[in-house]
Amino acid sequence: MSCIESEERVSTTSARLGVGSWIILIALVSVLFAACVVGYLGWRLADGVDVPISGYVAMVAGVIASLAVGFQLRHSSSTAAEKVMMNPPVLIIPDFKEHGSPSNRPD
């Protein structure tokens, strides 16, 4: 298909969101709002509390570990997708002359 043919195509679907999309969007925005409220309340309740250096070290280590796991998952998923695209599936037909047919196996 050339660029000219693809430009001539007209979309018949509406760009509006369906009911399911709105439900998912409202649920995600609600979770975001709840997380912000919990974060704000936690920030206000922890006012005046001193955090030791070990607490900050543990927080930085957790952030670095989370990022490392996320980067590794992203890398492995893209590598797997690339491997599938580079190597299409191949049908392997067994050689029955060398091994005999599956129904004539010696027991």
C-alpha cells in the first residue's frame, strides 16, 4: 500500500471514547487522586519527625532496585519481541525414516 492510498482512506470510527473507556479513565483518575490524598496526609502527619540517614539510604536503594527491575523487564520484553520479528516461526517435520514412525516404536 503506498502513501497515496493510505491518505485516501477515511476513518469511519468515531474519535469519541466509549462507556468502557470512560469507566477506566474515571477509575484511574480516582486512584491517582486517592494516592495524592494519602501522600499529602502522610506528609502532614510526619511533620517534625527526623529520618535517620539509614532511612534515606534504604529509600535510595529501593528506588534504584525498582528502576533496575523495570529497565530489565523493558529490555527483556523488547528483546523477545525483536527475536520474534527477526526469526519467523519454522515448521519442523520429523524424519520418520531415521527414527521410525511414532506408531511403530519398539517397546
